[in-house]
Amino acid sequence: MELDQYNKQALQRLYDQIEAELNFYRPARDSFLEYRKIIRPNMKQGWFIQEVTAALQEFYEDLVGGLRPKLCIEAPPQHGKSWVVVDFVTWIAGKNPDCKTIHLVL
């Protein structure tokens, strides 16, 4: 069955839209900070958020590398500690659904 010119153009536009969306989300696969920018577009990105996301990114890379990393995040109230850890757990779950995680808040 041959597609007419109109259907070919519509199919090409759909393909281009899908490709553009994939290109938008692709950096979030490898970068926790990029992932957070996508899921929390209104998030304030000060130095604290950048430092914590970098530390969590390193934590994940060490974990995948076979090390047994440990990380403690300390900051005053309302700095986004809980949100960043919840986002980190969801990022890990998306990358590796079989990974077991423990999220402890004291």
C-alpha cells in the first residue's frame, strides 16, 4: 500500500516531533541535574542545588562502579533536601528499575 504525498508529509512531521522530544529528554538520561530541570522547571538553581546534584551524580556513578558509597546531606530547613533525594530516587528507578533504594530522613 502506497502512501499519498499528504500522508507522507504528516508522517514526516510526526517523526520530526518525536525526534525533537527525544532530543529534549536525552540529556536527562545521563545527568541528574538535567533530569531535575525537566521535572521541576520552576526550581531555583542556586549553588546548593548544583552541589547536591553533583554529589548525588557522583554517588550514583560510584554505586554503578561497584563501590559502596555513603552520602549525608545536611542543610538548614527549606533548602530542598527532601525533594532532591526523592528526585534522585526516581531518576535511579528510571535508569535501573531493579536497583534497591533506601531513603532515610531524620
